Amino acid sequence: MARPVRFNIKGDVKLVTEGPEGYAGEGFFATTLDKLVGMGRKNSMWPLPFATSCCGIEFMATMASHYDFARFGSERVGFSPRQCDILMVMGTIAKKMGPVVKEVYLQMAEPRWVMAVGACASSGGIFDTYSVLQGIDQIIPVDVYVPGCPPRPEAIIDGFMKVQELVGKESLRRRNSDRYKELMNSYGIQ
Amino acid sequence: MEITNEYIQQRLTEKFGDQVTGFEEPYGMLTFEAPKELNLKVLQFLYDDEVLKFRFLTDLCAVHYPEQPGRELAVVYHLHNLENNVRVRFKVFAPIAAPDVFSATALFSAANWMERETYDFFGVNFVGHPNLKRILNVDEMDYFPLRKEYPLEDQTRIDKDDEMFGRG
Amino acid sequence: MQEQQHIKLPEGSIGKQTTTLNLGPTHPATHGVMQNILELDGERVVSTEQTIGYIHRAFEKLAERRPLFQITPITDRLNYCSSPINNMGWHITCEKLLGVKTPKRVDYLRVIIMELARIADHLICNSIVGVDSGAFTGFLYVMQYRELIYEIYEEVCGSRLTTNIGRIGGFERNFSNAAFEKIQKFLDEYPAVLKEFENLFTRNRIFMERTIGSGGISAERALNYGFTGPNLRAAGVDYDVRVHSPYSSYEDFEFDVPVGSTGDNYDRFLVRNAEMWQSLRIIEQAFRRVQEFKGAEADVYHADAPAYYLPDKKDVYTKMEALIYHFKIIMGETEIPKGEVYQSVEGANGELGYYLISDGGRTPFRLHFRRPCFIYYQAYPELIKGSMLADAVITMSSLNLIAGELDA
């Protein structure tokens, strides 16, 4: 969802927010269900910040007023897996912590997305050691990886916007499809 | 009175004779060693003495010297006299076959987790420790990772190619 | 219901049952990953058992693989809220081992960066104590100024949080004018912010009632547990590594060491606030002294140690000695003396020590970090025994436990 540049532009600026395609008329707007559901879901994703280390501090900076994560709909960060849509794993996951991440992922209700923030969550980062899990995709399926050590708040927001794109375009039947079931089985998740 | 390294050395040799050896001063800090059976006696002496007063345990760690048979594991205590601002380093050596060292937990509560960490990394068995189990690694781990013979990387990982890192 | 009051129950027939609560590795308010299993009698804590190691990244083993200058990035990740202090401490340790003497200007610039890092860390700690007691505003308000500190780091080294700032012998580049302007802006604007933050919390009746009297520890127990830093100073002992064993020219600066009395949560909060004022004082003095260097001296940003500090690139391309030094440093052929050294710096949480044993090779033989958080977290059961669950949470956040430093 690209928004045109607002600053350093002379002349009029029209802020264009793209809504879903549909048929508009006097007092009504008709579109397909999945576009509407997608738009609703993507603009109100509640994250579960699974912050373990340094990337967690950058997430705190993203949530604070300077970079303001709340404008993307994540006003309420929750810590209860049942109430959250997106699991943001930020920081190194050690092998001791792996089962905890898997438990939290299993407790989340569908539809759920996972964002691996930082180099450690994506692939182990600089810690190629015996005690660090080399990327959380060894244990749970990941939707978006945000590289960086730690990624700048703008990068975290960019990753979040990519997740929003995925959410907006997702088909309503995806979670019941065979391909999704195969993916879950490859991780041993029912 | 000024507590100099010579004074500490003199007091220690008076009390323990030739059992305390290896007096050195790398970068200004007096370093000495004693047999592992005497570690608590030396620590207690340094704690109780009214002039020496080494009542703060700054650090407790171990070092693995694979090249010294019979003395492979060294447990290193860093002590600090806060009032006179003097530091001292005290080492005990233990063979790797029987790495038993008396625990200093009764004297310094700070030694509790430091000894657990040393056990976790090197396998030094602290006799008399209230709760000697692994602290930082997973409980199921069956080897002591910081010993020199074990590699850094997890050998079972498949996504990283050791050839590319120059250690194939 | 009336009848039950007249029944005399035999001894021990209805036992009191305690609840076991898992304040688990993932808990809100992002303190980091540590697990406390609490035994609760109603709301009061009877006992607790801790499990750490959920972010054990094997720094000490990793350090045995890397040459000295490559270890700086992993020291960043120890106490990641104030990573410049870890970096500088490591460089000072290496300089002690290698016998490199840094010029005064480098020392003063290092002091500025370290005190900024200390302010950043205390800001996080104090505002999170506020968040845990329900006051979110302080946190949001103060994060704005942490952003300014991040901008200053960016001007010097390019990154915000895990800075890898400096080199053995000094800095990688001279501070630019923009960096000095930002430091000046910080010195101008921050005191008003800190005053406002204090107004929100220090005499706030609710905050005082939450924090006074809970999580206290006596000075003798704190010393026995190996406490250092603001937690020890709140208990009444004025041990500060900057005063006891000054490093990086701290003896040239005038500052006080704030000390508390009971060691409870309120004292720790006040000690950290007071330390931030002292840090500001130190930064002002250091900044003034740096401005006093004129001419050629104002361009000095590293020690004259060609064996350990990479020479300028244009010299590498034109002069033979510079090329040789460059090659030797990168390929690890420089002379590293054999020996063992212990150096400590005053981190934001206490005495951060580095015990480095070198066998003359390219990489250390053994590197051990004396991590303050790891040592004082042992005292947590004693601190919360008998207090309420809510106080246990605030005690944990006022101890400023950073998971990276806990597990290393």
C-alpha cells in the first residue's frame, strides 16, 4: 500500500489511501467479502511482542512516540496469545527458549501470522553457537523476516507493512487448504 | 597501614607456609595459588583478617588448560578489599579426572550462581553447594561446553556450510 | 456459616495450600527472558525459584574464536541498553593488556559517550518501573530523549542500539560538528525533561506508597551477595568503580556519588535519578574540556599505536609501514603479549568486569565477563520474601535486569 511522498512537494498534495475495489454509489459501497475482511484485519493487527533481547529495545523505540507503531492499528499490544494476531519474535531464541516459542504459537488462534524481527530470529544472527536456535523457522512457520541487528524502527515498520499486505490479500479459504495443512504438518503442528 | 602486594604475600606465607605458591603480579594485581583442599581456609583467612579484609567476592570463574596434566581446571577467585581498594586473584587447580573443589557459598552468597555457572561450563564439582545444577544451558545437556575439546557451533545444524566459514 | 465459627478444628486438619505461579519467560513489560516460579500464599510470596539461560548465547566460547577487535560486537549485546559502556570497557581492557595509552581528548570523548549511555539505561529502567506501577506517560515522554541519544551515537559510529563504538586506542573517526551540536542540544534540553520526569514520580503519593518499603536489602547482605552499582548504592554503600579505580581520566571530573539508605525500590529509583543528574554534570565538564583543545590537538581521536589501530586508508595506499601494519593487524600477526588482566568499568548496573587471559595468540585463551545482573539476581528471592505479588513485579523491574547480561 504505497502512499505518495508528502513532504518537500510544492503545490497541492492529495493524500491517496487506496481502498478496495468495488462499486460505489449514493450511500453504499459494494465489494467482495474477502477484500473487506482483509482490509479490516490488516488495519487492526494486534501484535504479541515476543521480545527477548536487543531487538526488543528497538521495538520499544518503535512503539514510542517518535516512530509510533500505533498508527498501523497496533495500538494495543497484547501478551495473551489468544487475543493476538501476529507473533513478532524479536531477539535471539536459544534452544532453551524454543519450546516456549512453539507453545505460544500453538496457543494463538487462527488466523495468525509470524514476523521474525532481527538477524537472530531469522537465522541465528552472529551467534552461530551450540545454544542458539539458528532461526525460528526451524520450529514455526514465518511470514516475514526483517533483517538487521537490530533493524531500525523504520525497518520493523516496513516489515509490518509487508505483513499487512499479506493479510490484506489473503484468501479466506487459505487456512483450510491442503497446502497450508502440509506446511503445518512439516512443523509437526496439528 | 598501606596494604601492598608484598604485605599480602608476607601475611599469606606466614600463615600458610609454602602451600601458597606462584606469586605473580600481572598488571599490578597479586596472583597466587594454593592446593584445592585449602581454598576455603585461604578465603576465610583473607575474609577474617582485620587488616586484609577481603570481604567482597568480585568474580569466580574457571579456566581449562588442556596442556597441563593433573592441573587442567583452574578455579579463579577475584577478591576485593573495598575499604583500602586492593584486589587480589587467587587460583586453585584441579585435575580434570576429579574436579572437586569446596564451595565458597557459605562464606559469600555471591558464589552460589557463579559456581553453578562454572559447573555448567566446565564441570567443576563444588562440594557442599546447596543446589549444583546447570544454570545457563539446557538441563539435558550432557557435556561441558566451554572445555577446549568441544566446538563452538552446533554440529547438527544443516543450514550453515562450514566450508564457507573457512572451517570445513 | 455461623456454625462453622463454633467448631473447633483439630490441629493441621485443614492445611494452608500455596499457589504456584509461573512468572514465565515470556512476560509483559519486556524485561527480558527469565523465569520465576513463585509460591504464593494468597497474595504474599512465600518462596521463589528462578530459571535463567533462556537467551544464553555462549559469548565466552564465541570470544575464543575471534581476534580482540572482533569481540567488540559481542560485548555490545551484554547490556544492550547501554552498549557503549560495554564497548569502552572492552577497549580499555585490551589497552591495558597491550600497553596502549590513550590521549586525553580520547578519554574525554569516551567519558561523554559512556555517560550518555548511562543516562539511556537509567531512563529505561526508571520509566519501566513507572510502567509496571501503571504510569505509562513517563516512558513515552522519556523515550523521545533516548532517540536524541541514539542520534548522537549515529553521528559517531553509525548505529543506534548495538553500537560497536570506538576502536582499541580510540575512535574510528573524529566527532563531527553535527555530533557536537547534538550533544549541546541534549545538554540544553534534557535537564528540563528530567525535572519533569521527577515531578511526575518522585513525590507522587501513589508511586511512593507502591515502592517504599518493598524489595529492601541491608548493606551487609548486599555486599555478601556481590551487589554493585545503583542497587548497592541504594543500600548505603558508596562503591563506584569510577571513583575507586578511575579509568579513562574519570579522576579529572568532579561528581558526586548518590547513596540511598534502605535499598528498597524507592531508593533505587531515586539513586538512578540522582545519577542521571551527576552524569549530566560530567558530560558538561567533559564537553567543555573537549572544546578547549585547539589546533592539531583537536584532531586527535585515537592513540598513537600503529600496531593495534588500523592506519588511515590513504597511508595504507602510499606508505610501506602503514601497509605492513594494516596487513599485520587484519591477518592477526601483531604481537599480543601473554598475560592475564582484569579490568572493570562502572556499567549502568554495576561493576562490569572483563577477565582476559591471553596466550600470545590471535584470539583470547579465555575471556570471562563479570556480569553484574547475573550476580545480583541471585538475591531476588531474599528481596521479595514476604512481599506481595505486585511488589515482586516492581522489584524485578527496579533491579534493572537485562537478559543479555544475565545469560551472556
